[in-house]
Amino acid sequence: MKKIVNKIQIILINNGLYQSDSEDLNEEIFKGIVEQMDSLNLISFIVAIENEFDIELPDDFMNPNNFSSLGVVCNAIKMLSKAI
């Protein structure tokens, strides 16, 4: 799961949503980032996740509440990803 978290951290940095790469991404930091996202940021984040992990998140997962937990996002990626 650490590999997934590291990739999510890079996605957030590349999208200008996370400024510090010196502190590891954790649940509390992730929740704060997601709470600050507008709809455009969330869509960009979803597209970046799908591209990075070569997955397609199902429509029923596209609920902002599903992105409020780093664990939920990591588990969804793990389940859907062929690369991990």
C-alpha cells in the first residue's frame, strides 16, 4: 500500500494540491487536501489516478465521500489495478 500512497502523493504534488514532499502523506493530510478541493480539482485528481494506475474507477465510486479517506482510495486502486 505504501507504493500506492507514494504515487498518490506525487499526483497531488504534480497537480499543485500538496506542497510538501518532505512529509509522508497520511489520512489527516489527505482529508485536509480533499476538503479543500473544488469539483475541478477532484476531477483532475480522479483522471490522474486512472492514468497513473491504468484503471477506470466505476461510476458508483464517483462520490466525493469516497475520496475523504486515503485508505478507501488505496483499496479501490488496489482492487482495480492490474499493475500492482
